[in-house]
Amino acid sequence: MLVAFVLVLLIVFGIFAPVLSWLFQIQPSASAVRTFAPILLFVCGLSFYFGGMAAAFKAPDRHRLHGTLVAPAAFVISPAVNLLVGKTPFPGVDSVGAALLVAAFLAASVAAAYFGARRGQALQAHNDRVLRSIRSRKSRA
């Protein structure tokens, strides 16, 4: 989950922020949501793909479940922090369009985390096979 969060911050607010501002000649605001939402949706999916892959790779068992739960865990943590601070669970989500956008981000995040988890599980299985073959060669020698 931390990998996904760091990637989103780096890409959206670090690497792409000057490029997006220059390319579209607009500053991020409520009216710019239609322009930036597809790009942010892609970045969100990409980051949760890698977050799910890392979680699945590092999980002791149930690799796919651990990787897939990265997105719902992030979705639950954010409203919990908002409630602890004394705000509403989803500040700024006051219209149907905003709620649909939140649902789209959640769906894209869960789907990307699932596909990343599948990849992480495959990488972990491959590494286990390679390590077993190396150990068996060493024991025979």
C-alpha cells in the first residue's frame, strides 16, 4: 500500500505536475477534474498495480488476497483518518458525479491491485522454483 501511495504522489504531484500544467495550460481545480480525471485514473491504477504486486510478492501466504486488499485498505484508511481529524469521511464528495468518480477510482484501484497481485504471485512462485533448483544443485555437488 505504501508503494502505491508513494507512486501516486511522485507521479501526480512530482513528475507530471509541471508537465500537466504546461500541457493543458490549467491549474488543478474543481473545473479541471474532467481533464485530469482520466490521467489520474491511469496513474492510480498503475500505482495500485505495483502496490498489489509488492504486497503479493512479500506475503507469507495467500499472495493474491494480500495484493488485492491493498486498494480496499487504502480506501478504508482515508475516511478513518478524516473521521479522527474531525472531518466528514469523504470531504468534497457532495454530488452524484463526485461519488461516481470515487467509485470509478475504487474500481480501477481494486482491479489494478488484483492484476498486480497475480503478477506478484507468479514472480514469487518463479523465485521459489529457482531457489529450490539452486539448493538442489548445491546439495548434489
